[in-house]
Amino acid sequence: MISHTLPYDDRRKRPRGRTLAYGVLWILWQLIRLPVLAVLLVLEPFVSLILTGFGFLGIVVALLLKLSGDLPHFPFWEMITFSVGALLLLMTYHRLIRIFAS
């Protein structure tokens, strides 16, 4: 006959002070996490609009000015770098929201 036993609960081995410290740290994390998440979520539509606009419009304008040949010393690669950086910053912003949401 096979005996089904529950796995040993690791929390029973910890001293009471350590469990209390983990509880206090968890509460402090929640007190920091929730307001930061609220601000990030409120600002998200504006940040997304601005960074997406900078990213895609910057690439389009850089390509148009490069292909038109009107400006002989146009900083094409700097503008492409700025536009890609704006899109990467938007990805980082969304990753930050995911970190604070979990």
C-alpha cells in the first residue's frame, strides 16, 4: 500500500522572527509597488503615444530626407538611432509595468 504524505512545509523550520521579517518586507514591497504601478498605468497611454510617434515618425522622416538628397549633411544614422532608442525605451517601460504588476 502506497502512503501519500504531504510535502514537508519549509515554513515550519524558519524561526518566528525571520517569518515576521519576510512579512514586513512583503508589506513594504506592496506599499511601494502599488502606487508606482498606478502612476505607470496612468501615464502609459501618453508615454506610448509619444515614444511610438518619435520612433516611427523619426524613421520615416530620416528615410525621406536621406532618399530626397535635399540635405547633404543630414545626420541619418543619429536620427535612426534616436528613433530605435525611443522604441526600445517604450519596450523597457512596458517591461517595468510587468515587473510592478507581478
